[in-house]
Amino acid sequence: MTSKIAAVPDAANNLAGDVRLRVADLDNNGAFDLLLASVTSARTPLIWLQGESGKFQLMNKPLAPALVFGTADLMGDGRLDLLELSPDGKLMEAANHGTKKYHWQTIRPRAHEATGDQRINSFGIGGEIEIRSGLLVQKQSITSPELHFGLGEQDGAEVARIVWPNGSVRAEFALKADQEIVAEQRLKGSCPFLFAYNGKDMEFVKDSVPWGSAIGLRINSQGTARIAATQEWYKIGRNELVPRDGFYDLRITGELWETYYYDYLALMAVDHPAGTEIFTDERFSVPPVKLAITAVATPQPIARAIDDNGQDVTETLRALDGKYLDNFGRGQYQGVTRDHYVEIDLGDDVPQSGPLWLIAKGWLHPADSSLNVAMSQGHHESPQPLSLEVPDGHGGWKVARPNLGFPAGRKKICLIDLTDVFVPGTPRRVRLRTNMEIYWDSIEWAKGLPDTPLKVARLAPGTADLHYRGYSVIHQANASSPEIPDYGHLMATTQIWRDLPGYYTRYGDVRELLAGIDDRYVIMNAGDEMSLRFTAPVPPPAGWVRDYVLAGDGWIKDGDYNSTYSQTVLPYPHHTRREYDSAPGKLEDDWEYRHHPEDWKTYQTRYVTPGIFENALRGEAGK
């Protein structure tokens, strides 16, 4: 069923040839108007102004005949003028004048920076902007470097929400009327956040499992990443997790545009003799790193470090203090920069034989599907994982450990085996080389102690509660530092992402789903939190200390428009499937549903749609 919006007078003439219908708020009253004009012959443009009732009224004051090819604020007064060509081909402008001083807002969306980002085109063409001012709600597609909104009598906009061409979101709040603003795309990260009770507060520990098992991640314009592994182990230090009332308290939150599928979660309490330390290797690499707890002697400081510019960076890397090595600049795309290295002199105290480890702590600025697709178009350097180089004994360097991957997100430990890598008689120096944005906080070395007695207690969660929480305030110390969520302060409790529609796990107790690796899992949405409590074992004996390892298994799927089949929760993952490059089908035909249909009666009963996000600025009127 269709309804008439406006009648075109003398339609035979006014619709003849090539004409364009443009939509813009020409009188700034907060309602979009219509402009019909020819682009092939000079005719009188027709303008319909939309009033408060939503009806369109043809403007009775005729304009001069012309070819109209655009609208823009040429006078700088917040009114849209017409860009025209006269019948004899001269440039003209039709200045916009009005009797009512309605307010306006111009928004100029742009990519974060010319360098270090570039996952979208420079001005966000193809995205959309929606604003709310009082009861006035407007949405426009981004078709030019700036978008103009009329506000009527409103003196500002409470919020402007920009949905970029890849689907990521940015919101600007409390915008004053009658001005231009620039809205930049925020840099993007990924994966769930892990928080732990440290004896005083819940504090961010690091990015959590699942990190490396990304369903539908595009590695270029053609291919989708294969799932190499679904299990991950991450260390939690003894200063980061302290028992509270006999329990260890951990929280996992979903705060980005992602869905998580948790098949298994456990906490390992690892007791070891004082004077030793334990680590897990928290790199992402293909093939995957070995899941292991590695015991070492007390880590030792490096003797000296220089970057590839010859600058001494020893003090930057000697302490875990949040001061990151940032010596490589920014490339065109987030996550990839120039080839660079840091050279480490381990010193004279390094053992000449036996197990030896390099312990590098830092974070990765990751790429994503949109970036990988962009980098595959044209001629651009592809990401090169870490490699370890050592002196070759002839005045040069050789690669001793290629393809070392990279830190799996924020605040991660890279455990690199230095055993037998050195040429006899050469200095104990190494280089870590890559072209990725990897920011090191500290680098140490340690003697391996493989015979260290370890007492490992694997703890199942005594409580595992899934519920809605919202979104943490995010802090970033500087451009070299990762973005860190603040658990104690919420930025928003309403949905800020366009949800992937489908069935998720209902809120409440989910311990049964986390008990084993069995393709029965907790499905978390953005804004969800899983609270985990583990019964603390008796304290370690005298002369021993305790650290922890979070062991998990699962998958992650983001909503990036360039990720393969990223618009729904389907297809559900399972361990016998490694590639996710075929279109999802019906729920009843999905492998997971056919093997565990009972879960869709008891657990996977929460159906999520993007409606909350789509109607967020419209309030009750949009529901």
C-alpha cells in the first residue's frame, strides 16, 4: 500500500529528462524537505517544505530556472543554499533566507586519523548519523563529508550517534546548536574483559578467553581465518586475585560488538616454592602455543635495550610500570606499521646452558576484518608476526625463532624460549622484530626450572551467574597505552551496539554449561556479565606462594560488517568445525541444535534482536 506525499505540478514537463529528488532540511525546522530539480536542462526547481504535521507544502515563491547539482551552507549561516548552473552555463548560488531563526547542527564525520586507522573511508561515506533533540529524532545516511540537521527551536542535540560504514558506533553528547562539530571514529579493540578482586576492588586484569578463535574473521578480501585452537590459558598474578570470604571472585564482561560462546571455564591455583615464578605463554600464533605452566627462577632485568633508531630504551623496558615502548610511529592502518625491532642485551649473568626464557610483557593494537580487507586492496604491507634474531657470529644477525605470533590482546605475557638459540662465542643479545603495533612494557629474562615442584588445583566455579551489567568507563593514559575499563564506573546501562540477532543463554546459573568441553556453551551478548566464584583451597604451606591460571575454551564472533556472516549468532560453532565460510541456515538445521536440542528448552531461550539499539534514540515512540 502506498500513499501520496506530494503532487508534482505540470508533471509532464517537470519530470521530463534527468531529474533528481533531494532530501534536506532547507528551512531548519527539524523536518526534511523535498527538492526536485533537473540536472540536464534549466528549469524552475520545485521545493516542498514539511510542516509540523508531516505534510508537505509546495513553496509558492518560484526560483529562477537553473540546473541544481547540490546543497551546501555557502554563506556560513547554517542554512542550506543551492549550487546551480544558469541556463547559459554560469555558476550560480541560490541563497537561503528565512524569517524564523531556527537552530541547526552540522556534523563532519571522519576516520580517526590519516595514519594508524583507515578501516573506513576518510569521511565515513556509507554510514549513518541519527540525532535526538528533545522529542525531535532525525536520521541521515552519510553521503558527503558533512551532514546538516535542522533543530527548529531546540537549542542543541542531546546525542548524535554515528554508525560507521563497518558498523562500529560512536556517540557524541550535549551538542550545542548553531555550530559544526567533528566526530572521529574511535580506535577499535576486541575480546571480553577479565576482572578480579584484588583485596580492595574489582580491577581489570587482561583481555580474556576467547581471543584467538574468531569466527568469520576476514584475513583478506578473499579468505576467512581458520580456527586453529579454542583453548587458552592466562595467568593471574597473586597480587591481582585475593580471596574474599573464602572465594575467588572473577568477572567476565562483554563490552564490545561481539558474541561469545563459552564452552569451558576453570581456575587453576598454582602453588610453587618462593623464589620461583610461573608463567603461561599468552601469544597468538599459528600453530598455537603450547598450553603449559612454565616455572622459572626469579626473572632478571635486562642489561641494556636499544631501538632500531639507536636510542637507549633500557629504562622503558626495565619495569612493569605502564610506560610502553613506542618507537615505530603509525602506519596507514591500525595494527600495522613499519618494520622495526628492539635489541636486548641480556647481560653477563645469563646461564651458558640449560633452559632460558625471555619474558616480554605488553599489548597489541589488533587489526580486524575491515582493516584486513582494506590492506588486501592495492599494494600494502601485510602484518608480520614477531621473530627472534640473534648474532650470527659474523657481525650480522640471523633469525633463530620465526613466526612467533603476537600478544593476544592487552596486558599479555609473551614467553619466548631462548634455549640453544645462541651461536657459541657470540654475545647474549636478541632482537624482537615485527611490523605490527606491539607495545612492550617490560622485558626480562629468567632461567628455566623444569623440575620445580608445582601443586596445581583445578577449580570448577562454585557460582557462575550470567546477567546484564552494561558498559564500563574506558580510560587511556596516552596514545602508547591500551584502553583500560574501569569496573567501578559505568558509561552506559542501555545497549550501545547493534546486537547480532539469535538465541542467547538465558540469565541465571550457567555452571552446567561450563563444566566440560562438550559443545554445550554459554552464549553471551554485548552488555552481559558472567560472575564467577571459586572456592579457595587452603593456603599454600610455609615457603610457598600461589598464582593462578584461567583456563577457558570457546569462540568469539564480532559484528564488523566485513566479517563473514557477522549479522547473526548463527551458525553456532562446534569443535569438529574449523572453517566458517558458509552461510548460516535455519536453527533447526544447525549442527549444534541437532546435537543438543534440549539446551534450547532450558538454556538458549533468550532471543535477542537489534531493536533496542535501533530505537534507542526514539524512546517509547520507537518501540
